[in-house]
Amino acid sequence: MQAVILAGGKGTRLRPYTVTMPKPLVPVGDLPILEIVIRQLKHFKINEIILSIGHSAELIEAFFKDGRKWGVKIRYVREDRPLGTAGAIKNISCLDDNFIVMNGDVLTDINYNQLFDFHLKYKGISTLSIIKREVLIDFGVIKINSDLELADYIEKPKHFNYVSMGIYVLNRACKDYISRGECIDIPDLILKMKSKGKKIFCYEPRCYWLDIGRIEDFQTAQDQFVKNKRKFLYGQEY
């Protein structure tokens, strides 16, 4: 199986950690974020990995090289200019009929094989991994009627929404919806395919998930990984 890892961002929300190194090499515990992801993919027999890189590409290539150290084959797609999270997919040759696409900055213990099997079963052009999140409104919310009378006063209500985990399975036909050189993000690509009548399915795994995009989440990731290292590495020794 193949996985495309999106690792071209500058990681501006993680400054100052990303001032001296690219975000994929910032350590969680004693391993770079991206190495954790690669080790996880290898565990699930995903042996071919394409890294979409842009910012500090030379440093990322110098660290991961051809992937032999981790028992995988790594190849690279470089963006001369930013193409969004989906634009670079157009430039990737030799893609399988179906492949995983994911952000390189998520801490999760998802079962990638179960996700892939779900995608094949439902036969959509794309499958999104989703997870339910609680959103707290940190104010008293006021509801009024048409006469400007108070209808309700709800102190700090909680809402639950499904959010994208940044882990997808795409069919190779998705490339037909990306123009050469187009800057397009995956959410826009998915909505574009849906508008053309293509089937998009959602998969809700039972797993831990954390987007390591913000400083506070990065600090949480440190604690979680150190406490549960064998869980996130599926029992691997290193």
C-alpha cells in the first residue's frame, strides 16, 4: 500500500520550535513527528511512502533519505511554489488505484488497515477519517424571539461536531479534478468531487487523535507520547 504524507508546510503556529528546523523534524518525545508517522505506517504494511515537501525540503530529505532505515521506500515530490494540500497529488506518478493521504503532524493510534478496508468496501472516490470533538462556547449565549424578548440564556454551552482527522483514502481518479499547477486544498478537492456527483464516505475510528498544529496541542502530544509510547508505536522497539 501507498501513503502520501503532506510535509511541506512552514509550521508557523509552532514557533519558536520551527525557527531552526522544519515542522516534520520537531521531536515528540525523542522522535521527530514524521518518524513516528512513518513507523506507524510501516507497522500496517504501508511500505511505499511519498513525501510532499516544500519548506526546508533539503533537511527532510537528508534525514529520511530513501527510507531504508525504517524498512520502507520513500520518494519525494517537491513543490516549487505552494500548491495547497491537494495540488501536489497531480504531480505524483505511479499512484496505486487507492492510497492514503495524511498530514504529517498528527498523533494517533488509528488502525490504517481498517480505514483502508472501509474505503474499499464502500467504493467511494474518497474516505475521510472523522472524530467527534467537543466545542465549548466560553460565554453566556442569548437567544431572543422576534419581539426582542429573552427566549433562553445558556451559560457556556457545549456543542459536539465531527472534525476531519487529516487522514484520507483517495482513489487515483481524484487527479482528474486537479488542474496542473493548481493550488487547491483537500477540503476544496473533496467538495469539488462531491459537486460532480462522486461518492465521499466518512469513517469514524475508535482511536486517539491529536492535531499537533498549535503550541498547546504540541505540549499535550509530548505528555501523551511519553506516557503511551508503546501504544503509539504499536509495541515496536527501537
